Amino acid sequence: MHLDHAGAAGLYLREFPDATLLVHPRGARHLTDPDRLVASSMKVYGEAAFTALYGEIIPAPLARTHVLEDGETFTIGQRTLGAMHTRGHAEHHLCLWDEQTDGWFTGDMFGISYAGLRFEAGSFVLPATTPTQFDPQAYIASVHALAARNPAMMYLTHFSALPFRAEQVDMLCDQLQHYTVLGSEAGQDVAALQTAVIRRAEQHLQRLTSAPAARVAAQSLVMDAQLNAQGIAFRQSRIDNSHSGAETA
């Protein structure tokens, strides 16, 4: 229920009076009472950028909100969708399995893949590790859980349909493992982490296209790399604080 995915949920329900909001159990209270969600997002983006991006966030009516449990299925028209709770990007994240096309609506769980990152040799996917709940091992487990269904397609929120390939799993998991190392090496230095995230992305891109094209493509990920760096830094701060607390005790 991050705002770029669900920020308009309350507005949709106002505009479509017969609609029902289906949401992860951990997300329902934030969409029906979004004050904490808004405050958290403002810390990430700043008040001016937040207002420009999202405007006013309207609460979703509790009476029209349905909590979607892990494994629950529902039908829209002739299409049956099944929910899977997927941790790693956020504790309130879920993906939807579409039986009709053997595809996953992945949210952020299968990363980001812009049109300019897709080449004849394959498509590049970048993990989405924005603050504040990034958990690399849980993320890796979720990626493998999606792949285990042997999907034909991945429908990425950022952006669009991506034919599934096993090498995309390896690409995502390698970057996620690398992020764990980066946190221990660079600590909470967001600028250094951002540079390292871009560098790792460029290394993978060089396997799909020429070195100059890979360099250009990697630089197009500056904003996403900054958000990823913030996620790595936030996780590292929690690790450092837990160690500090243990030492104090």
C-alpha cells in the first residue's frame, strides 16, 4: 500500500461506489486511516515533492475494505486471481496470480524494468528496496516463490508486461545479495550506496548490451538507485542500532 501503488485507493472508492478495496492485512489500517502513511512518505520525499507527486490522500471507507489473506482467491468477470503475501520489499506486500495467462501481477516484488532496459539478449530488472522495511533474505525468498509457479509473464507495476526468464531471478538475487554486503561496507552513506547500486546494475547490463549502452542505461536509474540506497541505509541503521544496544547491555 505504498502511495505510488495505493495512494488513490480512497479516491477510487469515492468515484466507483460499487467497488471494494482488497488489501493485505497489514495495509488495511493505513489505507483507511492514512495519516501515518503520509507522514512516513513525507520523510522519504520531503513535503514539497510529496505534494507534487501525490496531492491529497483520501481515506478508504472501512466498510468497503476487504482484507485479502495469503492464498485467498477471488473472481473478476471470467478471471480468477489468487493472492500471495510476499515479504522483502514491504511487510504489507502481496502479489496476484492470474490463472488465465499464467502470470503474476508482481507489484514491486519482481523489481523494476523500464522499456529502455529491455534488449534482444534479455531484460534487466532492478530490485526495489525502498525504505523502511527492506529485508534482502525475505525478498530473495519471495522472488523464488514467484518463480516456483513457472509463470509465463510478470506484470510489473514499474513497468508493464515482462516475459518471465529464469535468468531474471538470478539477476535480482545477485543484486540483493550484493546490497547486503554494501550495507556492511558503506554503512549509512546514501551517496556511496547509490553509486555502488548503479555500478552493480551496469555490470549486469553489460551482459545484455554494449558497454556504452550499459553505461547510459545504468545512469537512467539514478532516482531508483537513490531510493534503493535509502532502503539499504535504513536497514543498516537498524542493524547498527541493535548492535549498539547489545553492547550497551
